[in-house]
Amino acid sequence: MKQELERIDDEHAVEIFKALSNQTRVNIIQMLKDHDSNFSAQAHVIKDEGFEGGVCVSDIQSKTGISQSTTSQYLSILLQSGLVEMKRIGQWTYYRRNEKTIKQFEKYIGMNI
Amino acid sequence: MKQELERIDDEHAVEIFKALSNQTRVNIIQMLKDHDSNFSAQAHVIKDEGFEGGVCVSDIQSKTGISQSTTSQYLSILLQSGLVEMKRIGQWTYYRRNEKTIKQFEKYIGMNI
DNA sequence: TCGGTAATTCGCGATATCTATATTTTAATT
DNA sequence: AATTAAAATATAGATATCGCGAATTACCGA
């Protein structure tokens, strides 16, 4: 995954635009924002383990309505772009938003678009 | 072209992300921002005619380095998304940024991404 | 009306994206 | 070791994007 220590450059920005140029992937980013209301109670939401806000693939999949494999691929596209980060714990892979990148991206838009 | 009277919805946002998911198109948006330094003097920059900041296709084309037909297509994608607006004057078609949409887009990012 | 220049549209092959099913990998459980 | 569940990867056909050259349209000036 993209390690955006500094600011986002044009190439990285285009990669993010690509990642967001699909309605389902935008939905995923949005539902991860409200993970509490979207994945409460029974879902495999990480509360401890140092990965707050993380949601596992199958829970995301059941929300999107698309297949498991597509969900997995879409998550890896989002991961590649840096918009989300992931952590594998046991047999689950948890994804959550990477607010740092998202903030940098916002800043990029304001300054470069 | 998209007439964004109100705020941008998800569908429109995805269209804008698609428009920006290409380096050349991002370059065009950026060079139109600095139209003064990019297209000074000799260029067919509109100073009057009520379309300040407008640059014609051939001037944009010579800056991008891609073919004239591709430039034209890219501009129509940007127009469709609402990121730019255009005005035909005589045999020239002038394009300039649509700051209103861009501002709304920025706002969308901040609130919905 | 006839050229000439600007711009759009058309047609195309190459490449990429979309999204699914099937398979494999990883890890937990019994 | 066998079973089960989660997730990733492989494969594939349909569709979309990329970017070009060629053809077409639009508009000017002579």
C-alpha cells in the first residue's frame, strides 16, 4: 500500500481518482466512515487489538451486494491507493479508512485541482 | 454539460473522479488554472467577450503533447463532468475551468469521502 | 463560392476495467 | 488429519478506456 509520508503527488492523486471512479468503491469508503451505524453489534468489528474501526471483508461484502471476490479486489484497489489500511487478525482481514491519506487527498484537491 | 445548480451527488462525483482518473486530463485542469502563465501573449486567450480565462483547443493541445482529436475528446469528458465550461466564438472553442463545480466538488470530498 | 484553419466525430486496435465463478491459500476447530 | 470458514488469487467474457489517424463539420476570409 501507498505509504504517504509526505504530500500526495499528481501520480498518486490519479491513482486515488481511479480508485474512486467506481460507485461501489465509493460506497465502501462511505460505509467505513460510519462503521458504527453500519456494522454494529454482531459484526466482526474490531474494538480492541489496536485496529479500531476495522471491518472484515465478509461484513463489507454483505453490505455491498457484490460478490466476495469482487469485494476483495475492490478492497485491494482501495488499499493500493492508500485510502484504506488493513490488518489480518486470525482468519479475518480487517479494513478501515486511512484518514491520514484522505486528509492529504483533500488538501491535494484544494491546492492542485 | 452537467448543470450543478445544487450540490454534487454520488453519481456526479463518480463521473468527476472518472474525468480526473487520467494524468493528461488532470494536467489540462491544472494548466487552465494558471492560464496566464501557460497561455500568455500570443495565444488565443479571451480577454473580453465575457469569457475570461478561456483557452482554445489548439493551444491546449500544443501544451499537452497529445493529438488534437484526443485533446478534443478529453475536453468533452471534462465538460460532461462539469469541471470545465466552453464557449464557441467564431471558429474557436474556448474552454475554461468551472470554478463553481470545482468548489462544490471540494465540498463533496470534505463531506462525503 | 472556394480554400484554409479549428474542432468534432468516427473507426479502430490495444489495453484496462468490471464482475463473476472456480480454485487456492490461510487459519481456526474438532 | 480432516473439516470448515475467510480471504485472496486465477481465469474469463463483456464492456470501457486509451489515443491515434481519417473523415466530417463549422466557420472564417478572400
